[in-house]
Amino acid sequence: MKKILLLTTILMIAACGGVKKTQEALNTGNYVTAMDKAIKNLAENKTKKGNQEYITLLEEAFAKNAEREEQEIAFLQNDGNPANLETIYNKYVQLKRIQERIKPLLPLRINDQGRNAKFHFENYDNAILNTKDELSEHLYENAIGLLKSAKYKSDYRVAYDDLKYVQEISPGYKETVSKMDEAYNKGLEFVRVEIGNLTEQIIPERLERELLDFNAFGIDNFWLQYHTNPLANVKYDYAMNLDFMEINVSPERVNETQIIKEKQIKDGWEYLLDRNGNVVKDSLGNKIKVDKMRTVTCKFFQFTQTKSAQIGAKVRFTDLKSGQEINAYPLSSQFVFEHIFANYQGDKRALENDLLVYLNAREVPFPSNEQMVYDAGEDLKARLKGIIAKYQFN
């Protein structure tokens, strides 16, 4: 019973908290928030006694929101500025959307007042269509004007955004699609990518190929294209150079370490004797046995094969219009090959388990210098991707 009362109390507190927050939203003029909260609760159960307050709150918030929005629309229309059309259009769409969310809930009965909640619904369809036509015309003409007068690529991008919005609200409007293509192509910026080798080492072909595979980098920049194979008919805005400054590969080394291990081990059993050399018995007369211990020794020879490769590089970004270097970032990476194997002399029972595993290993061929440089380049690729993904030219 106590558990049921506690659960009921918690649910009542939660419900009151929801109503309180809805009332606060209404009191502070956040009418849409108040309506969202009320609609959500009423959609779950509009006949629930605890949801009665949401009905009156929704009724009040709806009326006040409609009045305020229509007043603001009238003000913006009287201003006569075409720049207000998008705001007006969105307000009309929002007013209609709210009505469409409330309609499925009707009727909403207010029990203590003995009436249904009142909602004065307007038909905003003509207003939406007319404003949409005006807005589409305004944005389209503005974009066409920008396409003709643009001095910078950013102008083409603004035109593209306007045309994209026109296509969203008025699909197929005039030549919107073809003009979007024009704005996009003119707003694109192109980056020429080159790899330079300032070392005396050969860069593995596979590493160079993967460093130039920008598709694998997953770079998502709508207005930027990296070309690793420059095209003759493209005027490039920027250059990105990845210069290998140094490549160092260490000699192949095998280091030997010798360890001597001793351990007490059980080697059978014997009878326990007293000081006089007599066999000791237990209380039942049985002879007592004890483990026979002896010390074993083992020489453990550990061999460690090592080889390392280090790469030092630099990424440079250049503005091809001015010929000036914009930014440069150092890059470095390292790969270490290590392999351990071992053998022994003596009794291997003296060795711990962590040493025994090396006895199963054998000497292996060292990686080639090319493979070492490639493996070091794996980290370089990740670092390069991080720079490119975050880099902003503008």
C-alpha cells in the first residue's frame, strides 16, 4: 500500500510540474511552447482528469498567439519591405500548422465549466499561397540579379541559397534548377593538391595514392573541391602542398638479454621424519607424507628485434590569387616494429608463464624499408585528414 501511495504522489507531482511549466510559458509569452506542451499531454489522454488544466491553457495560448502573430503580420505588410516576405510566409505556415495539430483533438471538454474549449480557426491557405508567390518572385529576382552582378564567390553562394529556398517552397518555379546549377558552379572553390618529396627516400606508391584519395577522407564541404589531378580548364583558387621533409628508417637490430631464473619445485614426496630419523605418524597411525622440494635453474635468452621509421612533413595552404602562403602545419609520425622471441638452457620449469610465451615464438623477417615508411604513414594520413576536415579557407 505504501508503494502505491508513493507512486501516486510522484505521478501527481510530475503532472503538476508539467502544468506549472506550461503556465509559465504562457505567462512569459512563449505561446508556441505552451501549446506544444499542452497538445503533447492531451494527445496522450485528453479525457484524463489531471489533463483538464491543459485544455484551458491551450485555449488561452492559442488565442493569444493568433492575435499577436496576426498583428505582427499586419505590421510587416504595412511596412511594404519585400525582405519581410519570408517572415510573413513562415508566420502564416506556423499558424496553419498549429491549427492542424489541434483539430484532431477536438472536441475538448472543460468539465467544471460545462463547455467545449473554443478555438477560432482561420483559413490561411490563400494568404500562404499569395505570400509564397510573392516571396518566390522576390527571392528569384534577387538571385538572378546577384548572378549578373556578383564580384565574389560568396555572392554566388547567397544566390544559390535563395534559389534553393525557392525550390523548396515552389518546386519547378521558372528556371530555378538551372540557375541553382549556375550559382553552384560559380560559387565553388577549387584546391590543387600536390605531394612534394624533399627527402632522399622513396615514398611508397601505395602511401602516396592513399594520401591523395580524398574520397576516403570523408571530407564534407559543399563549396570546396580538392583536385589531386589538376584539370587544365579549371582556375584554381588555392593550393595545398604536402611536402615530405624527412624520412628516417633505423637499422635492423636484434638485442639479446640473458636472465637466470631459480625456483623451488615439488619433486615427489617422502615420509616426515622426527629428530631421531623415525617416521612421524598422525593420530590415526598413518605415516605422514610431505612434498620433496628441490631448486631448479634455467638460463633464459630473450631476443628483441626492432626497427623504426619516422616521417616529418609539412602541409602548406597557398592563396593562388595573391601567391601568398596562408597557413602551414607540421606533421610527424612514427612506426616501431618490435618482435620478441627466446630460447633457454636448463630446466624451463624455473620460468614464469609470462616468459614461457616467448619460447613459442621464432625469429621473423624484418619489414622492408618501404613497408616501414608505409606503416608510419598510417598515422600521417589520420593527422592530415584532421587538418583538412577542420580547415576553413575563408
